Amino acid sequence: MDGGHVLVVDDDRRLRELLGKYLSENGYLVVTAADAAEARARMAGLAFDLIVLDVMMPGEDGMSLTRALRTDGNRVPILLLTARGEVNDRIRGLEAGADDYLSKPFEPRELLLRVGSILRRAPREDAEPVVTALRLGPFTWDIERAELRRGDQPVHLTQAERDLLAVLAETVGQGVSRDELAARTGSAANPRAVDVQVTRLRKKIEDDPRLPRYLQTVRGTGYMLRPD
């Protein structure tokens, strides 16, 4: 994926997942967060090329987070999303330091065009390196190549296992539902097939597949990846 590393922050789970899926399908590496606190945690460990940020969130809202990031000297481009469409609200967002402003509801294609436009004009020379690999003990998952290696040796994965790791790597530390994993790995007709792939992957990457450290079960949700 070479479109850029994007953080999507929205308290609406359905919209957050839809935006993540749409941007991923169009070449972006996407990580999501449900609120400002989770977004800060993501930014503490990863570098991003763009933040797509909902304004109307409980707790610290998107406008306040934008202002705080700019005050701290963080220059990552920000695209604000909100149901508010009034001129004064758009001006407030730009004054807070946002790079662009998109009112809900919007066409996905317009979001894609605005994201591309922001990234093209962003000063990339000062950007931190984008994370391209995840460490899983002795294993390394190459995000761009969708390849698992142990040291210098490639680890054989089936296409389904590779697809599963790729989806989980987009949202490290965050649970992904079986239904979403099934839909994005070609197993939509049988979400329980995801469990089979997880079991096989654990046998390949975990010291003790019965007590997984990296590929963890999220009770009531699905699975998540916790790299080193």
C-alpha cells in the first residue's frame, strides 16, 4: 500500500469501519480509533500521514483535539468530519488548525478526493517514517508486501491466512469482528471459517497456541493483533 498511513477517528463504529474499509480498498494503510484518547494512544506508537477526524465525539471533541495537536507542534494534516455545515463551524475548524472540512453526509468519492488532495500538498520532507512492518516475537509481518518472515526466511501462508493478517494489521490492538474479517477475507458465507484460519495462524506464530500472545481473542467481538 503506497497511498499513505491514515488514522480514522469516529465514535460511530459503523461509519468508522466503513471509512477504514473504503480507504483500505483504495490503497491506504488505515488505523482506526473510537475517540480522542484512543487516537492519542495510536499516535504515540505510530506515525500518520493524515487524520480523518470526527468533530462531534463524546469527551474531547475533534475540534479540541485538533487545537491541542497544533499547540503541541504536531503538523500531521487533519480532515474534519461533522454533521455541522454552517460557515462559522467550518471557519472554526480551519482556525483550529484543520487542513480541510467535510460535512456529513458525504459521498465516499468526495472523501477520497479530499484525502488525496491534502496528501499531495502536505510537506512530506518533515514526515516521520511510516511503519511498514510489525514484530511478532521472532516473526516480522511486512505490511506493504503482506509477507510473514522468521528472520530472513519467509513463512508459508495460505491466501486466507495472509488476508486475515493484513486486515488485523490495519487495526493493531483493536478488536475486529468475525463478520468483518469474514467479509474482507472471502469467507462471508461462513464467518466461522475465520476461526479455522486463526487456529492455523496461531500454530505458526505463537509459542503456545492455547495461550496466544499476538493473535488474541476479543470476547464477544472477534480477534485482534498485538505486536511487540
